[in-house]
Amino acid sequence: MFTVTLDQIAVIVIAARDCEAEEKALNRRTPAGAPPATPAADHLLDLIADLTRTELNELLALAWMGRGDFEPDALPEALRQASKIISTHPAAYVARLPGLADYLRSALTSLGYHVGAIRERD
């Protein structure tokens, strides 16, 4: 169904959780509201930047679905909208979505995927 694999998504979920934990530990954000530059944030951005444009669009559509912007039956529309995103840094846009890990897990669950194996970090 997707070009991006569940393994890739799982690695991104774990990296996003690590990024959230690091940001919480540092208890800071940059003035523009973007996450601070940290090793975990850099790693997450690298993982997402290594995706193909199709994989990135799928990841973004899943994040939007998990956030509640689209229902599972509207996945084709979410994918169309993701492909229309005009951004000079689409990977950074996705990497900086607050709650990315939860959104991806929620979307996969709503599509019937078992995500219990993805390591939780709290």
C-alpha cells in the first residue's frame, strides 16, 4: 500500500520520540518556535531527508491522518494534498511537526497496522 516501509516509519517514530525527550530535557525552544538543534533533532531530520519524495508524501499524509486532519478512508486525498505541499524544506516541515511520533502511530493503528512493537519512550 505504501512505498515507505513500516520499518522506516518505526525508525522515524523512535527518532521522533528521542527528539521529544531531548527537547523536554533541555526545556527550551528557539525563538521562532522551532525545535532546538540537537543531535536527536538532527538525526530525525536526516532520516526524513533520506526518504524519496513519494515516501515523504506518504509520511506527511500519515501524520496528518494521525493528527485528525483526514479519516482513514480519505487517505488518497491526504496523499494528494501532501504531494501539493510547496516547501523549500519539506523534510524539515515533517520533522518539526509537534507530536509526529504519536500521529504516525495513530494513523497506522487506524489503518489496521499493529504498532505495539514500536518501542515506547516516556
